[in-house]
Amino acid sequence: MSIRKATLADYDAVWEIFSSVIQTAETYVFDPNTPKTDLEKHWFAKYMQTFVYEEDGQILGTYIIKANQLDLGDHIANGSYMIHPEAQGKGIGKKLCEHSLEMAKASGFKAMQFNIVVSTNIGAVKLWQRFGFEIIGTTPNGFRHAQHGFVDTYIMYKALD
């Protein structure tokens, strides 16, 4: 098992994860019909750091960290995480979260914030809370969930120092 910086050679494997996750329309705001060419701006942009979780030569998870805002707000990180559907429930999200917090701190960020955690994504909410993230705000009906219709979203925050 290793977590490493992603390269362009990982693009297809990351796309497989990304497209599988967004197809459900349950956890991410991306249109389920997002074309593969858009992965570059959503997951491989120059202003973000992209990582992959690799096990036995197979990429099973990925995350990005970037500044949550520009300029005077760039001291707070933002992260996004995706696990291959066949690898969910194996603790990969926990490992990616641990790694991302270390990377964010090493990169000089003072905190990490998630701007839109879907309230029905209970596993993610509980995982982030186990790592010390707090719900600091709620957007009523902030997400159009494929199964539940309009559901709330949370803003979650954790200081890193």
C-alpha cells in the first residue's frame, strides 16, 4: 500500500474512480455526464495537489488538496476524496484523510475546510468528525440527491495547528 502524488500516467485510473463516484449523484456536485476531458480541471489542475492510493499495482482511491480560497484566504486547505466503489469500506478513506491532513500541514495550511459534505453521506460525515472536523454550517437543500431529492449540505472545518 502506498499513497503518492498522482502523475498523468494515473489519469485513466483516476477517471475510472471519478466517473464511478459521480455517476451515483449522491456525494459530489459534478454532473454524472461530466466528460473525461473535464477531469483535468476538476482533479489535475495546476493549483491543486493530487494523490492516489495504490495497492498491488491498482489505484483504489484518490484525493486532492488545494487552497480553499484565493489570496487572503489561501491559508485554509480544501480537500476532496474518492474511493473506487469496489474498495469502499476497507479503511482507505481513513488513510487518505490522515495523509491529506499531514500534507496540508506540511504545505503550510493552517486549517482544512470542506465546503459541501452531503448530509446523507453519513459515513463521510462520521469519518471527518472522527478526525476532529466540526460542522460549522448547514446549507438547507444544498444538494440535489439522486435518491432523496433536495438534502442539506454541511461546511466542515478543522484547525491544523
